Amino acid sequence: MPDSPHALVLDADNTLWDTNATFRRARSAMIQVLQGADGEEARPDGEKRLETTDVLYRLSQHLPSSGGEGPDLEQLARAAAFYMSGLRGGPEAGIQTSRLRWASEQVRAGRQPPGCDRSWARKAAEAFRSALSAPPPLLDGAASLLRGVRAWRTARPDRRTSVLFSEGAPDRLEVAFDAHGIGGGQYFDDIVLREKTPDTFRDVCHAIGNAVDLSEPQAAEIVVIGDSLQRDIRPANATGCTTLYCPGDLWGRETPEAASEQPDYTLGTLDEALRILDL
């Protein structure tokens, strides 16, 4: 980029910090309760607990959302217990996708897993919540980028602004904010918690244009950094932002499915943005 931008918009989960690792620990804690104290014991079909944590994520995609970031945790625990019970359902019962669907259908129908009462599901759900309350670690390069953003803003506060834009649940994000000093204003002028769409990106860009001291606010050079081509890069491209894509563990290194998802730059680690943006 020839010039330093007027505004920087960063995603939070799996861009600045490793939310995916925190959720993996939470799923592991739930599975440990469902399998008993010995978390390494084999399931009836021979699969280990570590592999089952990935199944929990897939099960969550088959259950209705409770209005937050996924399904009701007690429902998820019950579905996992059905999946792990060794029972099968349907003519394609040996296929994992069919097992996932069957387990979620049992929960939707209000059934209880064999040998599992409601207190068991509540205990598993609480183990998940407790593990999720631990602050997520910063990803490689995040601390360097945050320090660079702070220095960049301080040098020209009238012409530079930074925004954290996230779809995460406020209660969970607050844990990360407190752990990493995000909410105190030293790194970001604004924190936006909304669904990421072209319209919400336009709203953010409009607010940025009014915040920086330019004769033509619409001419503000805005850079967006995120880990998802669909949730971050595509809507940011639609609003004319410069986009930096930093692949993470959750989605992996994605391939653009259309020109609308093509980032301007792809990063190996977040601190590479310091050079690209001349911060």
C-alpha cells in the first residue's frame, strides 16, 4: 500500500485470539463428563475422546440455535450421549453423517439417552461453560500488531481510527477483553458487535468516515483484517475496503469461490500486516 490507511478494522475471534482452541477445550470437558472420570477410555465403537470433540462440533450444526453462538448445551450433551451410546439408526447407520443426524433427531424428539438422566446433561453443560470461561490466548503476531496499532493511532489521533468488529457473544468476548486489555480504549476507538453483512460494514465505514478529519469522509482508506473469506473478506470487499486475510485453525486456508472473496493480501501471521500497512 502506498500510504498508511485512515482506519483499521479487525476481527476478534480466531484472528486476534484463538477462540477455536478454547471451544476445543470446552468440548473436551463436556465429553469427559459424558464418558466418566477417565477421559481416555474408549467409546463403545472404539473411538477416543479426542476424536469425539470434533464430533461435538458437527453435532452442534445439526441442532437448532438457542439464540447465542450455538445450540443449547444440555441438548448438545444429550445428542453427544446418543452418538456415543453405540446405538444406530437408519439404513446407513454405519455412516458418520447418518449417526450425527440420528442423534440430533433423538434430541429434537425429546428423548433421553439410555442410562443418562437430566442431571448428567446439566453437569456436562456446566463443564463446557466453565472451560469456555477461560480467556483465549492471543494468536501469533497479535501482540505485535496491537502495539503497532496503538502507536499508529497515537501519532495522528485526528486522522486515524481503529475498530474491533465481531459477531461473538458479548459475555464471552468480555473475558478476552479483560484478559488482553482490549476494552480500555488503548487499541480500539470503537468495538462493534453485530452480524457481518455488507450493510453493517457500510455502517461501520460511514461511522469511520465521520470520525477521521478528512474533507471528504467517503474517501477514507479503510483496511479490514479477518480469518474468514465469507464473513470478513467478502462483505469488506463489497464496501470498497482493502482486505487482509489471515487464515486460522477454525476455517483453515480457504480458497476464494468468487472474485468477491479475493483478498488484497494474505498473511502468514498478523504482524505481517505492520509491514504491508506501514504501521
